[in-house]
Amino acid sequence: MCRLVITEILKQPTVNGRVQCIEKWSTVADICRYLRNFNGVLQIMAAFVNSSIYRLKQTWDRISKQNKQVINKLQILVHSDGKFKNLRDLLTK
């Protein structure tokens, strides 16, 4: 799934197309979180920090503030600090 997200973003010929694609995938990741599909969230967030996607500075500058907040929230959720403590805490709720 990670490669699918990366490929879909990089296939877009324009910056605006990449912005829309990243925003779409961030929405999909948030829906996955709501459905408790944490593997899906982890895969999409892994795609966002892949070097090919992370280096798209102009694209990331155009992402809306709301979507950046969603992405940051999900990145914190799946961060590997403390053996995925945030994710484990959410699973036990």
C-alpha cells in the first residue's frame, strides 16, 4: 500500500495535482484511523515520509493547514517511540 500511495502522488504531473493527491490520502488515512485500521494509517504515513515524497517542498508548502494538522496527528499516532506507545494506548481504549 505504501508503494501505491507513493506512485499515485508521483504520477501527478503538476504541483496542484500532487497536493490534491496528498490531501486525498491524508483523508483516507484519517478514515482508516476512525475504522481502527491502524495498518492502513501506518502505510500511508510511511509513504508520506518516504524520501521521494518528503522532498516535494513546493507541494508540502501548498497543503492546507487543516490537512497538515491531520497528517501531524496521524504521524504522532504511528510514531515508533516507546515501541509504538501512542498506538498501543489507542488500541487499549
